[in-house]
Amino acid sequence: MTNLILFVNSFLSYFLCFLLIVALVVVACIIGVKWRKSKDAKAAQTAVSDETQQTTI
């Protein structure tokens, strides 16, 4: 019985570590997507402003 308790304790410890790593990966992916969308929006805005400046010249 003691070995079972030790095994479950170890299993839950590693499972909690795994869940923490998965949560960090999910948060990193969400932040990465937001930063990429922001960068693409800024690039599109500068492209439009550059295009309007060239047509007015």
C-alpha cells in the first residue's frame, strides 16, 4: 500500500508539472498570435500610408 501511495504522489507531482508547462505554452502561443496580429496591422497601415503618399506625389 505504501508503494501505491508513493506512486500516486509521484504521478500527481509530474502531472501537475506537465499541466503547468502546457499552460505556459498556451499562454505563450496566445501572446505570440496577438503580437503577430499587431505587427501585421502596423505593417498594413504603413503600407497604406506609403501608398497614399506615392500617389499624391
